[in-house]
Amino acid sequence: MEHYILTFRAPLKTLLAREELIRTLELTIPHIQLHSFDLDDKQFIMRIKSLDRVEDEIQARLLELGHRVAFISSNSISTALGA
């Protein structure tokens, strides 16, 4: 099965609200899950695992909640069944 890791750059306020935001995203886009949230060189990087390329939908939902994120990349990954 193929999944995508969608990578976004996010501001500090998004990092601080990440649990609430991910819960909200998971309710509105059920096939996503937080993959990681990293602090690299003072840039906050959010990676979300998804079955589809839904970066536009994620950005729109976060913007509705007052959080502007910048889409960086999408990487396709293959997972074993049941993973």
C-alpha cells in the first residue's frame, strides 16, 4: 500500500497547538496522522502521513483555524499490508 509523507513548514504558534490541530485534522481528514513535528535550525517542520495528496486540504483547514503553513514536499512511501 502506498502512503505519502507531506512536509510543511509551520510557525511556532502551530507547534505549540499541534495536538489540538492534529486532532481536528484527523476528524476532518480521517486517513491522515501526524508523522513527526521537528525543530530543525529554528524552522518548525510538520510531517503528516496520508493515503492521498491532501496538502491543499490540510493547508485550508489549518488556515481556517488561524494557522498558516507552507507546503514543502510530498514523498511517496510503500508500506506492508497492515502497517
